[in-house]
Amino acid sequence: MKAEYSNLFNSLKSLNVDTDGTISRFMGNEDIYVKFLAGYPAEDRMPPIYEALDSKDTDNLIMRVHKLKGVSGNLGMNTVYTRSEDAIKLLRAGIYDGVKEIITEIEADYRKICDAIKENTP
């Protein structure tokens, strides 16, 4: 691990982000991984999710949560990925009970990860 990335990677690991596995998938290229990480907080993905939830626009909600799941999964953000998957399963089954709570948990994890990236990216 490059010394300049140690704070970032350690901070993310403490938030259940699989930095090692993701770097491996990035063919060992830490610089590319950090470039993608740096872009993660650039677009706040939560407001459109809440808008779709509040309007009970299930198709839009599934699409937005699925997009967050994909980006998070590709970057090793296991907790956001897993919780997003849980929300999508409920929504596809036509179940809204518990979805708002899961999305609130997703947002908490999402914000912590975004803050860690912003604070520790060299």
C-alpha cells in the first residue's frame, strides 16, 4: 500500500469497505481505485432515492437504489451494497414495510463513507 493512501484505506476498512479485494479487482492499481473513490461523493445519490420513496415511485426507487448498489459494490462498500440489495428485494416483492428504515441505514453508511473519502483522499 502506498503510504499516501494509508489513512484513506484504513478509514474505509473501519467502515467495512473491502479495499484489498477491490484493489485486487483493479489489477492492483491503487491510483485508479482512489480516482474512482474520489468521485463517489461527488454526486449525492440520496435525495433522489428519498424523492422516489416519498412519492412511492417504486420503479424509480428500485432503479436508483440499484444504481447505488452497483457503484458501491464495485468499490467494495459491502454494507451499502448489502443493505441496498435488501431494499431492492423488498421492493420487487411489493413490500414497502421496512424499506424506509433500510434506506435510512444505507444513508448513514453512505455518509460515513463519503466523509471518510473527503477527509482522507490525498
